[in-house]
Amino acid sequence: MWKFIHAADTHLDSALRGLERYEGAPVNEIRSATRRAFDNLIELAIDEEVAFVLLAGDLYDGDWKDYNTGLYLVECMGRLRRAGIRVFAVAGNHDAASQITKHLRLPDNVRMFSTRTPERVVLDDLGVAIHGRGFAARAVTDDLSRGYPQGDPQLFNIGLLHTCLDGKPGHEPYAPCTVDGLRQKGYQYWALGHVHKREEVSRDPWIVFPGNTQGRHIRETGPKGCTLVSVDNGAVAEVEHRSLDVLRWSLCEVDVSNSESVDEVYEQVREVLQRALDTAEGRPVAARLILQGPCACHARLHAEMEQWVQEYRALATGLGGAGIWLEKVSLKTRPSLSLDNIRSRDDALGGLLRAIRDMELDEDKLGKLADEVSTLRQKLPAEMLSGDDRYDPSDPKELQDALEEIKELLVNRLLSTEQV
């Protein structure tokens, strides 16, 4: 029996988005997360004494900012070389040959497959044939797998490919192919990359996306890592996920429909944040909190939104353990009573809510307002313009978005005074 590791989409030195602006966030941990996850990959390979490591594309995150990214990779590959572990890799869309302008020679235990034509590497000591081809350009729309050679029935055949397969939401449709097309090659294992969510597409043969090694934003939640494969007598004996991430992303959705007060909502928030922390296997957590559902305290939550956002941030900070930080708090609750019913009332509140609902600025008015705001900003001293603006005041669409948010704030403040 022997083992190999299948990993993909490491995106070395890619920034984790959504946390650095939050005071108290572990900025240094965030900035080094992709490297630390890759360190865990190297340590796992050495500890498991694997025969080789497969890297199925997007090793980098585009062009290097400097040579430090390359130097770090060379050092990691050197550690594997000293342990007698070979590495086979293909370029993905983010590290395509046309994108990387800097290059450092990698140790001789690393084999980068050609970007011009599919190649086969035979490991006689293991009876293995590895087939692969990398991206020559950032956008590859051809089915690269078609050019891969047929598997040798006397060998354990592996296909190394960066692909969207038959299309995955949230991913560019690069190097598309089909499950049937991969099966026809006669390989025992297809090591895929590009899709950041782990998926065992097929078990006959094995077709696997290992997911990326470290989640980088709220759309990449849950455990992230690599796939460890054991081979016995020329057949796959075991396939298992191994977590490598050093910070876990979590989407914490809370249904507050049954909560009668803000205190009850607070306790629900405590429970869901604690659960996210408990299931992170000792890792710090970056969470997005979403409150949703019809709620008796809807108006108060929205009218005092800033206060409650800070209350929930403080709650998260106080939970202890490895730490949990809120990337964002989103209030998607709605009144337990229908707004339409309130607007239809023949009283002052109903009339005011109708007036707020009907507030509109046509395109010409928005354009004129944008020009006026832009002119005003030019007259303001620089110190008053420091920091990040939430809206671009010169963009009429963003002004319209701001108006809608203001209308929502007004409605909820009015409703809170009525104790709805």
C-alpha cells in the first residue's frame, strides 16, 4: 500500500477579504493564512510518508507582487525533496504561463506539466502513470481532457486537470469537460482543481475536487484542505479529506420568528455563534451573522441597528476559545405585522409611511443631486474626506441605493415608536 495527496487552489499569498477593517481582527493571521495552510499540507505529506503530492492548479493567485511568494514555494518544495516526496503540478487559470512574469527554478523533485500538450509521467517504482496539462493562458475554453492519452491497463492511471467540469456556480467555465469523457480515458483517479468546494463527483472511477486549502471569504465556508488517497494492489483503497485551514469561515443564519424581544434574539445569536466556534475544530472563526424572519422586535432591531451590530461583535469577542470575529451583520427580518396593513390605515402613521414609500427621484434629479454633492466635496477640507466612503456620491445609482436605505431606516424608526 502507498499514499498520495491531492490538493488544489492554494492561491498562495491571496488576501482574505472582509475582516481587516474590523477592529480586533487577527490581521497577521489573516494575511498569512494561505501560507500557514500550505505549511500544514507539507507537514501532512511528510507525516503520512506519501509517495507524491498532486497540485491541480492555481498554486498562485496571479502575478507575484515580489519574489517572496516564489522563494516561499521553493523552500516548501525543498522540504518535500529532503523527505523523498515527489510533486506533480499543472498550471491553472490564476497561475497560467501568460500571467506569471517572475520565475524561480524549483527543486528537481517537482514536475510541472506542459501547457502546450498533455504529458504522461510513469513512475516505475509504483506502477503509476500521471497525465496532465496546464493552462497556457488565463482563459481556456477548450476541453483539455480530450487530448489526454488512454490509460495503460498495466498501470494505476491518474489524470491531473484544472477544470470547471460541466460547470459550477461561482466559477469561470474554464476547460469544460464531462464525467463520461473522463471515464472513457480508463483512469483510476482524476485529480481535479478549480472548484473551491470539495466534491467526490464519482467513485467509479474516482473523480474528486479536493476544494481549496484555505477559505478566503464568506463564500468559502466550512472545512478546507486536501484529499489523502491510499492505493492497494493497483486500486483505490481509501479516500479521505484532511483539513488544513487555519481560519474557518461560517455563515450563521438565525431564524428569529419566535423571538418576542431583543434579549431573546441576543440569546439566539449567542447560541449560533458558540455552535460555529465549537464545530471549527479549535480554529478561529470568521462569521457572517444573518438575522431573518418575521419578528416582533423587527422595528427596534433596525432602528437601533448600529447598537446591535456592536452588541453582537462584543458578544462574539467574549466567547473565548480560539476566537470568533464577525465579518458582517445582516438584518433581514421583517415586521410580524404587514406593512401594507399599516400603510392602509387612515391615520397619521399610515399616511407618513405611504409618503415614504412613494418618495422617488427620477434619473434627472439623481444626476443633478450627484453633481451638487460632487461639487460640495471639492470644497471640503481634506481631513473631512478621510476614511472609506460607503457610497460614491457621484454615482446616481449609489445615491438611489442610499435613498432606499434611508427610507428603510425612517420606516423602522417610526414603527419602533408605535411598539409594532
